[in-house]
Amino acid sequence: MSRGPKGNEVAPKSLDAVQAERRRKRSLAIAVVLGTLVLIFYVLTIAKLGPQVLNRPL
Amino acid sequence: MTSLSNSFSADVEPQTFAASPGQGEVSDFFALLKPRVMVLVIFTALVGMVVSHVHVQPVVATISLLMIAVGAGASGCLNMWWDADIDAVMTRTAKRPIPDGRIQPGEALAFGLVLSAGSVMILGLAANWLAAGLLAFTIVFYAVIYSMWLKRATPQNIVIGGAAGALPPIIGQAAVSGTVGIESIVLFLIIFIWTPPHFWALALIKAGEYAKAGIPMMPNVAGPVSTRRQILGYSLLLFPIGLAPVALGFGGLLYGITGLLGGLGMIAFSVHVMRNREGEAEKRAALGMFGFSILYLFLLFSALLAEHGLGLFRGVLA
């Protein structure tokens, strides 16, 4: 339950099945995009550092 | 219900699009990016990279290419946001996500702006800020200069606006080399001069649609006879520019043959369009020109890709 404009309790709007499915797919797409961004920044960082990143004094 | 307030054309009534927020499918958002244009952008930017012959990290090149494509998609999205009122009037575009009511204009605007900023930033971090600046310029040029101003103001809209579609090879070369060389400038010129005969062939068939939407395309303003003459003029101009890579030494034998035959084909199709001015023959000739122009550009850039990417280069000039 959430609060309405007058402070009264309002039942959350329920989505119908089609709307819920669309929202689920959009959420998944956003997750994929965010995951891809993380991957891009990680791979880019390693690529920019170059092979020297593996050489460290022992 | 959301009204779109960017309609300023005298011929188009302000449209209202019935969409509830957050109801669009993932595929609708993807359609906002004009995926077919993105494919062309990836292809031409890749050729711009390959002709540069600069060794670059494959990861950096791939991410750069992806960001150039996303930036192009973002500008397409902003174009659809701005043009939703005229898209609704034309049958070819009426089923796009915004006029069809599947996505709200505000959602498309936010989507386009976020992708624009994101693609420019990541290209800057991945490649260099010259490439990022050129991508930002391309997005602004397409979304603001072309969509918001030229498209509804002058029959030269696609001539000047064509610069935005011609820039990807320059961005590609800048991304891998950090500079803009003569190779990508020539590729820019080829796409730039190719754009008017390509679009006007379609505009000849769709003149009624454009008139209904109030867009001053060349056939509506100067008339079909003048448009056909200009199509031939641009095709004649394209012939030597299409062969310029051979003269400059980065187009080999394969490219030379493709450019020669393709250039002659463009002229032949233009003459065909000039001669067939009525009925079904007119439509067939214009469609033939439109289809061949796509094939011409594809083959020209494929030849360069094969010569520089697959090592098939055989010099024509000693």
C-alpha cells in the first residue's frame, strides 16, 4: 500500500498481463544494456593498459 | 494523451498521439534507432577505418564502430521525435512507433538524448575526442540542422542534410588514426554527391505524400522535369568522384572496375528516369534508379573493403 495525495492509503495500480510482460522485457533489455556497458568499460580498460599490465616485478 | 508541440509547418495540423507512458515494446525503441541506417553507417565507417591502414586495438575499433552506430541511431531517434507530426501524415512512416501511439514523444526524446550523450562520451574515451566531436557534430547536424530546419524549409534539404549521412567514414578514420585524411574526405564526397539522386528517385514516386505532409522536396517545388535533370547532373558528377580513389592511389583494379561500371550504371539509370515520364514506366524507372543507387554504393565500398581488408589491392596506376 502507498500513500495518496491526501495521505490516505491507495492500493497500487495493477498492470494487466500484457503490460506486465512488456515491462519485464524492457527491464531485461535495460539489464542487458547495463551489463554491456560494464563489459565495454572493463574490456576497454584492459585494452588501453595493454600487455604490459601482465609484467610486474616479482 | 500527449500532444507534440513541435509542428510548425503550415500544411500539417498539430498531432496528438495516444500513448501511455511506459507501454512501448523493446522492439519499438529499437525501431526508433532506424536499424537499416545504422547498418549502412557501420559499413561506411568500417571502410573509413580500413582504408586508413592504421594498426589499432581490435577492441578499441569494435567499440568505436559500435558507438558510431549508436550515435547515428540516436540522431535517427531524435529525428523521429521531431518529425512525428509529418510521419503521421505519410503512409510510409505512419506506422513508426510515435505516430502509431506505441511510444510517447517524451520517451523518444529522452532515449535519443541519453544515447547521443552516451555514444559521444564512450567514443571519446575509447578512441579520441576528435572522433567524438565529429560524432557529436553529426548528431546535431542531422537532428537540428536537417530535421528541425532544412527539411521543412528548402528543396535543397537532402543535398545539405546529406552531409550527416556522409560523415561516418570520416569519423571512422578519425577514430583509428586521430586525424582526417584525404581517403575519408573522398568517401564523404562520394556519399554526399550520391545522396540527391538516391533520394530524389524515391521522392519522384512519393511526391504526393511529401506534398501532403508539407515537405518541400525537389519534385514538389521545382517539378519532376527539373528533378530528373538534376538527378542526371548529380550522376554525371558522381562518375569522376567515384573514380577519385583510383586517381589518388587507394582504389585498386577491383575498385576501378566497380567504380567505372557502377558510375556508368548510375548515368544509364538517370537517362532512363529522364525518358520515362508517365504512368507505370515512370514509377518503374524511378524505383530502378533508387534500387541501383543502393547497389552502387554498396559495391563501391565493398570493393574498398575487399582491397584493403582482405588484401586484394592491385594498383591501377604505376
